Amino acid sequence: MFSGKSEELIRRVKRALIARQRVRVFKPRLDTRYHESQVVSHDGERVEAIPVASAQEMEAYLSPRPEVVAVDEVQFLDRGLLPLVERLAQEGVRVILAGLDLDFRGEPFGLMPELLARAEFVEKLTAICPRCGAPATRTQRLVNGRPARYSDPVILVGAQEHYEPRCRACHQVAY
Ligand SMILES: [Zn+2]
């Protein structure tokens, strides 16, 4: 969050489009913060994206095969994404995935560890910690201005809460 993941995904997708490659962009359907059928970055860049509820739903949009498949916020997708992206990569499709590696507790997020391990190339982006200015690798979750509790569910899209980047030292979890 705030580290420029969507900006980077959009940058790569736009380069592929300039190169006249066939590109399919997906996003989890639960992520409707900005726009239903676009990936939108914090600085206002955008590309069209197909909202999907599952990896299985993605398959319907993948024949004929595109040359590039990009997925934003992959941490919210199901484990069916793993065999799907393996198969795509095996067939020579370029797969670009963006997601949060850690949840608000500072623990690996969903299927991200396995995707990171299987990827040929990984780029870890960081935001800036607003408290101390250090590179921020964590997501601070605040509920009513206070650090969220460890036992709070990870996914509460649209709830009354606030997220901000934090470094390891400034990241807080309530128990
Ligand atoms: Zn800090």
C-alpha cells in the first residue's frame, strides 16, 4: 500500500500495449475502492481491468491466450491462481502480478509467499514511513485511530478504518 505497486503494474501494462501485445488485466472483484473495471494508481494513472471473484473466473478470459496477463492485488485471490499462473508461464505467457506481501499483522499475506518463490523476477517496493522517514515495508492498520488488534480479520474492505505505511520499528499490532 502506497509503495507504487499499482503504478508499476500500470507502467508495465502500458509498455506492453505500446508494443502492440495482447494484454489482459485482472483485479479481485472485492477491491472496489476506486473503480469497478480499472486499475487506478494513487497518482491517477489507470488501465482497464476485468474484475474477477476467483482464478477460475479468470480462465474464461484467457482463450485465446493473451501475450501478457497482469493481476493487481493478488493477495486477495484464491489458491487456484497458483496452478493457473504456472500454466500460463509454462506456455510462454508473461505474467505480471502485484500484491501486498505482508498483512497488517506483518505476516505473509495469503498465497503471496508461494507466488514470490515461483516468480523469476521479484521487485519489492517500499513506501516511506510517515513517522520516521525510513523505508516502509509494513502496513499499519488503524481502527478509530488506534492500532488494529491481532485477532481482527484481515479482509474488511470498505470498513471504517485507515491504513498507512510504516517501517518495522514504527509498525504496531494490538493484542
Ligand atoms: Zn518508522
